[in-house]
Amino acid sequence: MALNWLDLGVIAAYLASVTLFGLHFRRGQQTLKSYFLAGKTIPWWAISLSIVAAETSTLTIISVPGLAYDKDFGFLQLAIGYLVGRIVVSFVFIPQYFRGELVTAYQLMERRFGQRMRGLTAGMFLITRAGAEGVRVFAVAIVVRVALGGLLAGMSDFERDLAAIAVVTLLTLVYTFEGGMAAVIWTDVVQLAIYTSGTIVAFFTILHLVPGGWTTVQAVAGPAAKFRVFNYSWHLTATYTLWSGVIGGAFLTTASHGTDQLIVQRLLSARTQAQSQLALLFSGVVVFFQFSLFLLIGAMLFVYYRVFPPPVAITSTDAVYPSFIVAHMPHGVGGLLIAAILAAAMSNLSAALNSLSSTTIVDFYAHLRPASSEVRRIQLSRMSTAAWAVVLFALALVARHGGKVIEMGLSIASVVYGALLGVFLLGVLTRTATERGAIAGMICGLAFNLYLWLFTAVSFTWYVAMGSVVSFAVGYLASLPMRRKPVSRRTEGIGDAVA
């Protein structure tokens, strides 16, 4: 079985509907705060689901089942660390963000250290988010190559990838350009519901197709150790262990949810600090169960292909789940599942475009042109969104030459997250660290993580923990000789340029 015209019609209708739904929110974008923070009118549960959707890109949906198919449930150890990291962010960072009228995470760095630190941290975010998002966008091409391979037989792999990435990027740009953060969050909610429902349908479909159902799944997957979660090894080169999961995952989430504008922007869109904290903590529970479901799908596919070996060997674990959808799901349902996976890419891409644009305009343009009007800033925000779409499109094509997409994306982000988290912790946990000391710490932390990435076999799950410790320690020690009165922790005036 392969996708037919009914499936293609479902895919086209779904993508068009999501785009039109996002455009519904283009009204009322009169200020940067309304455009980038949705006027702080979003309920906590929608923000929570949007956070989950932001973490659940196409690469998550196709790569996490592939991890269980290839290995076991070890990836779930990271999800345990994700819960710990959210607790830290909720009670250490969120109270700081709600002191004053902040629009981006990096305004906090200016309030604590100064403009140079704000520019450095914002610049690091732009580079890191663009690189990591390029990998996520490329995951779209993997799905399209599998789903539409038969219909696009006359095209080369590069041409198929080019067309897939271009279509999804363009459709996402349309509603993000117009609707801002409100469109991003509410389309996230819809898309999360769709792809979660689709995954549940896939679960019962596999269970029905495997002779003997769950009994056979247990009998085959159990002895193959597919359900194993915990690895107690202390080897730094082992990617998924209990220690790298809990410690490394906690540091990774503290960095991604406490210093990355992609998530911080959602947290700042909440009506109150308490709602922001509730949204973040609840999202951790949803992510844990969602990753469990994706891993279970992978283990069940391992059993299915043991019982019914594929006619053509599956060479990439990232293609296991999309291949099953195309070959075995009923027509119409298969198209909806492929559409839902593509929609997850649109959800994540829209958030990236909005966060990249907000950082560009708020942290750079508004500082250089403080007298510019709100109308001009909104215009430039939309232009910046379009420009970043072009950049991510190009980076997605470059990412074609990488390895497993989820591990590649996490590795890119983790290299820089360590340096970012170190200086953020210096800012919120110490009163004596200076701007020069923090900059020295950031440089050393980044250099250390680059060394780990390029010249050692240390797993990416340790990058953030090690890099942040180096950044914090060097920054604190470097500040001692030049200790001075710390920068005033002003709570007013930070958002005056963007309010």
C-alpha cells in the first residue's frame, strides 16, 4: 500500500486549514508586545500545550520511535531530567522574568550586567536556534521522501527535499508573518491534538496488525530489552544513562526553557507569574507521557517488522515510522498522519521564526533605534520573520548531510546552551559577578563545549552540564579581581523601548 490521491487531498486540505486558522489571528497586532507576547492574554493550559508542541518537532516524532526501534527506552531518562529542569526554571528564572516589562530573555542580562552581555547572549541564541532549527526543518524532507517517493519518482532526492522544505516553510511563514505569537500558540494547540491523536491511532493499528496483539509485543520486545529504561553506567561516552539523563537532561532543560527565547517567549505570554509556572510544570508531565508513547510505537514497530520483514531493508531508523504509515495505515488516515507530522514541523518552525524575529528587533534594532515608532517596529518584525525563514530554509538544505536528526539537533543546541546557562546562573544566583567576568566565563564555556563536540567522544547529553559549570566557575573567579558594586537590579524601564 502507498499514499493515494485521497491521502494527498487530506494532506493538502489540512495544511491549508492550519494556515488559514493561523491567519485568523492577524488582527490587533498594534505593538511589539501584542505581536510577540500576544498581549499577555493566553491561558496557562494553551501555553503549556504550546511548549510541548515546541519541543515536539517533526524530528521528535520520527526519530524518537526510531531510537526505540534501534535500541530501547533509554531516551526516557532524559525526560526525567526534563522534569527536574522545569522545577529549577519555575522557581529560579520565571520570577526574574516577571520583574519588569520584559519581552525577551536577554533583557534580563542587560538588567543584571549591561548591554554588551545582552548583545552577546542574544547573538548566541540567534546562531544556535538557527542552526538547530535548520536540522528540524530538514526532518520534513525525510517524511516527504518516504511518503511521496512513488509519486515523485522522476525527481532526485535533492529536488524532493527542496520542494518539501520550501512548501512547509512558505506556509508557516504566511501565518507567522501575519498572526505573531497568538497564531503560533493557538496553531500549536490544534497541531498537538492532531498528531497526538494520530499517534494513538497508529498504536492501535500496529497492535491490531501484530498477530497476538500485546501478548506478542511483550514476548518479542521484552527479551530483546526494548522496554529497558535505565542504564546505570557512568561512562561519559554513553548517550543515554540514568546520570546523563537526570543530570544532563536537567541542565539541558534549564538552559532551553530558562535562556532560550523560543520557550521564554511563551512563558512571558502568560497572564501572571503563577500561570507561567503552572504552564511550564504541567508541560513536563505531558512531555514525559508523550515521549513514552513515541518510544512504545518504536518498540512495537520492532516487533511488527520481526514478524513481517519489510520487502526493502530500512536503512535509516528515522524512516521507520513514516514508512509504516505509508505502507500500512488505511487511506485517508495515513494522509492525516503524514499531515500531522508535517504540521508539527510548521508548529516548531513558526515558534522559531517568531522568537528569532523578536530577539532581532527587541534586542538589537530597538536598542539601536530607540526613537523608532511602534508601526515601524511591527513592519520590521514581519520583514525579519521573512528573512529568518530564508535563512532556515538554506540551513535545512545544509542539514541533509547530517546523521540522526534528533541527536544532531540536540548536539548543536547543547554546545551553546552550556555557556548561556552559566552566565544566566551567574546573573540570578550571585551579586558579585561582573560583566567582564561573565563574558570571560561565557567564552571559556563555549570553547570547552566546542572541544568536547569536535575532539572527544563525550556524549552531547553532558555538554550543557559541563559547559555551564565551566562558564559559572570561570565567570565567578574572573570577577573577583575586578569586583565592584553590582549593576542595579532595576525593575522598571527595561521594557520602555518595546512596551
